[in-house]
Amino acid sequence: MYRKAIFFLIFSVIFFISCSILVGTVDIRSYFFPLLQSQPISSFPCAADPPLRVYMYDLPRRFNVGILNRRNLDQTPVTASTWPPWPRNSGLKRQHSVEYWMMGSLLHEGSGDGRDAVRVMDPENADAFFVPFFSSLSFNSHGRNMTDPATEVDHQLQIELMKFLSESKYWQRSKGRDHVIPMTHPNAFRFLRNQVNASIQIVVDFGRYPRAMSNLRKDVVAPYVHVVSSFVDDDPPDPYESRPTLLFFQGKTFRKDDGIIRVRLAKILGGYDDIHYERSAANEKSIKTSSQGMRSSKFCLHPAGDTPSSCRLFDAIVSHCVPVIVSDQIELPYEDEIDYSRFALFFSFEEALQPGYMVDKLRQFPKERWIEMWKQLKGISHHYEFQYPPKKEDAVNMLWRQVKHKLPGVKLTVHRSRRLKIQDWW
């Protein structure tokens, strides 16, 4: 009897402790592994979050990688074994190459560990649909002027693509709302963009589009693909003193729309010995000097370009140079997961154009706080790396996670649209 009583008591205690751990009232790690308590809760998942299931249409190569090499007339859909590397000498075309890396991540046949999206071959099993049309590269390659005869190639590709999609029952089923289409160049898909308004667009900002066409409710903000090399050995004894330049900017100063602020900033920031503000054309030489300048500067200026954002911000991040963002309407990637105020400074147009105001703020910025921001940049810069094969929590996996966040709203819209008898009152 005593043995049974003791056994029952031990069993009851173990059962109670197990239940407490499961519901979170007791954390056994705090007793046996106190050092683990500083780790974020996401480091100890109870169950892996399943990856997004994506069906990718098999489009002829002229819609995607065929634009990289127009001499190759092969039109069979690209596979993992025929996936071409991104050209080394692509210049600034690289900054709009998000479409390439997203497609590559779905083709990659390696281990699925850490991947936020996997390709499924049966569309009935898909959570979302990826349209592998390199619309940004098409714009950059097929004539950049609307009146240039070469732009007709870009126009025709868009016509063919929309015909293909309109005949897909999966496009028809949701009116394209669960379809993912990268459009990171401001002029991408310029001829027929109104026909994909409902889709999940991968953009870098919303600077040129009305709210009905692009908005945070349904679309995903992507980083530009950085064009400077990542700073991988940035570990000096005193990082603050190792960067003698206070503020760095190098790039085009004559831009459209909000970008006209660059000309005015050139006048305000001139004459300072520790501020580098240089007008420069985009080429391989300037990219190299810009990389060197960012690595030797405490702060890197990011004024608006033709649209509120530019590649310069992400060049600064991978150079671990604290970004100084001057833009009244900028939207930033992954902002539901990343707090940019922890590693970047923000100035309105009005503040930045006050003579001496921004410079005084930077001169008075505490060294200890700058070092903390520098550490934050080193800790998050991998989220802005596009690479093949993809790696856990790199840029392309972060983007797929953002797409996954949009899908509940997409499903809500699709389900409501199937029963509405009058125009939506919202």
C-alpha cells in the first residue's frame, strides 16, 4: 500500500509540473539553465511554423531569366539545374533584382530548414501563387523611354502575361488577390499595372502610385538589393573613432519629385570638413568609392530619390553606417518585425533644410548610443542579404514571411467578395 501511495504521489507531482510547463506557469529553464533566460522566446519554439506553400507558374524564359541572356533562344521553363547565376557586371540593375532572388528561392531544392516558403507542384495545395515575370528587369532591358520602339517588347510581354493569367482558374478564383508579383522598379509593369491592382505586389515604396493601386494592407515593401559589398570584418577596438567622417553622401543630386531636396541639401551641407557630400554618377568606380566612404563614416545620409526610398539606405545598413533618413513619406521593409528607430535617425524635410540643425544633432549624438546602433546594424544586416541558395532569415525569406502575413486579409477580401450583392460599403 505504501509503495502504491508513494508511486501515486510521485506520478501526481510529475504530472502537475509537466502541465505547468506546458501552459507556461512554470519555466524549468529558470532553475536549471538561467543563462537561457535572456534569449527571445522565439528561440525556443514548441513547434516549427510551417512554411508558406507557393505554386509558381511555369512561364517561358522570355518572361524571366531569358531577359538576362537574350541570345539564348531556349524557352523551356527554367529549373534548379538550369538556374543561371546573377551577372557580375549588371551595375545598378542589381538593385531591382528582388524578382530573381524570389524565383530562385522557390526553385532551390536543398533542405527546407529555415525556409519561409516552399514550392508546391499542385496548385490546389497552394497558399499563394508566384508570377515569375521579371518586370523590373524587363523595363531596364527593353528600352527605358516610353516612346522608344524597344519598349514594345516590354509591352508585349505584359499583354501575353495578362492573357495567360486571365485564363487561369486560380487567377479567376481570387481575381489575382492571392498572386504575388514583384515590381520593385517604379516603372515596372508600366503599361498594364492597373490590371494587377488586386495582387500582392512586391514594391520598394508607394511613391508613384495611388492608394487603390498599392498600399500596406495588401502589398509587401522590399529592400533594394544592395550594390556595395557587405562589411563582414567590421570589428575594430573602437568603432566610433575608426570612422573619421561624420556624415557621408555620394550619388545623383538632380532627382524628380521629393528628390529635389538633394540639391538643397548640397548647399546646406557644404563647407564642413567632416562631411562628405558628393555629386556622383552611378558606375562601378563610384560604387567602390561609396562603399569605402560608408565604411569610414559614422552616419550615412539617405535623402529621398525619385521616390521616397533608394538603394543607398540598404548600402548603409550592410556597411554598418547609421542611416540618417530624410524623407516625409518613406515606407520600410519588415517594419512589423524590425524597429528602425533602434539603428537609424529620421529627419523631416523641414528639419533637414534648417541650416545647421541636422549637423548639430549629429555632432551632439552620444558616442555610447551610436555604438549601440552600430551593434544593432551588425545584428540585423543579414535580413538584407539576397543570395542563392537562400539562408535562414535572409532577405528573401523575410519577404516570404511578409507575404504570409498578408494572406489572412486576402482571404477575408475573397470570402466577402463572393457574397456581396452591392458595392462594398467600406
